[in-house]
Amino acid sequence: MSGKLSEVEDRIGTVHKLSAVIAAMRGLAASRLQDAHDHLGAIRLYAETIGDAIGHALTFPLSARPVETPPREAGEVLIVLCAEQGFAGAFSARVLEAARAVEAASPRPHEMLLVGDRGLLVAEEMGLTVDWTAPMIAHPARTPHLAGRIVAAVFERISDGRATGISILHAVPGGAGGYEITTKRLVPFDYSRFPLPRTAVQPRITLDPAQLLSQLVEEYIFAEISEALMLSFAAENEARMRAMIAAHENVSNSLTSLVGQARRLRQDAITEEIVELATGSLARR
């Protein structure tokens, strides 16, 4: 009886340690979620500034540029943002299911640019073809570097005629499940989003207007990808925090059950000891 009690007490100790690990992971996810929200404001302000500049650039007389007919085999590029680490529930699986639906609904061929090592493992399990991959950010400060890599990969495919359309699919915090999946079109670029400036005074420029507009568009796409990365990072940590809350509840229930079991075993051991002592005393009489 005592040996079984010791086993239960050992399990209680293990569950206590697991509870501490879960609490630490939940706290880290909450901290990263807050960091992501703090950085989103700066990214959106940057995008707004570039958008204002695009509005001004659209008022300049642009030199005529030849319109290139894309090759018939040119397809679409779908940037898919998944999780970098585990313990986030079905986060990457939900994102990739949405990506598969987007590809199935399009008559044109797709290249998938996948971000997130955990997502890459899930994509392999689902039988999805990944053409380019990179690790997801582990901290908001890494966003500009990763966004730059994605922009370089995207414009490489546009410049060599492999793609004429670019979309990005990612999770955003919110909704009943803690996050929702959204898709945003990056290319062809929608100039109608940018209102023309109210002032009639044009700023002085040193670049050709067409070149300036092209660089501003590339910079704006960089800002859009940066925002998507930050939103996905926030949603991933929201999902992880919810998963850890659920895990903590399960561990608490398990701990309560084990403690109750240990008390019963301890009481049984005490009762058995009392019976043995009483029986021995009666035998000696």
C-alpha cells in the first residue's frame, strides 16, 4: 500500500513541475502578444506615411512605360504565414487548410512561400508543395529582416515572369477562437486606395517620377508584409496562450484527482496500521 502511495506522490510532484512550465509558457506568450501589439502601431504609421507619399507621386506626370505582356505560364505566389513553434493547437493546420482552399479555387498555378518551421512540418504531413521557406520571427525586432527576405523572393518571381499576382494569407487576432484567417492581395497593386493630396503644391523630387513611384510601391508592400508578420505573430501567441490556459485547467484537474487519491491511500494505510495494532493487542491478551 505504501509503495502505491509513493508512486502517486511522485506523480503529484511531476504534475507540479509541469504546471510551472505551462505557467511560464503562458506568461511568455502573453508578453510576446503585448510586444506585437506595441509594434503594430509603428508599422501602420510607417505604412500610412508611405501611402501619403504614393498619393503625391500619383500627381506627377509619369513618363510612358512599355506594358509587358506576362507569359501565359505565369502564375500566382501565395505567401503563407504559419507558426514557428509548437504548443499553439491547430494554428498552422488551420492556416494551411485555408491556403489549400485558395489554391484549389484558382485556375492559375501557385507557388507557396511558407514562413514558419512548424508550419513546414504540417505542410509535409498534408502533402502540400512548398517552393520557398523561412523561419517565422521569434521576436518583433526580427520583422524587418524577414519582411526584406520575403520581398526579395516575391520581386524575384515578378521580375523573371514567374508570377503576376501576389497574395499573403495569415492569421489575425480576434474572433471566437482567438484568431481568424485572412487573405490580402499585394500585386497587382491597387493605386485607388491612396487619395490624392489636398494641396496643389507638389514636393520637389530628385528621381524620375516613375522610378520614385515604383520604389514607393515596393516600400509599401514591405510595410504590408511587415504588418502581416506582426499580426500572425500576435495570433500565434494568442493561440499558444489559450492552449496553455486549457492545459493548465487539465493539469489542475489532474492534480486535484491525484491529491484526492493520495489522501485516500494515506487514510487506507493509517486505517490498516490501526487494525494491525489492534489485532496484535487482542492476540496478546
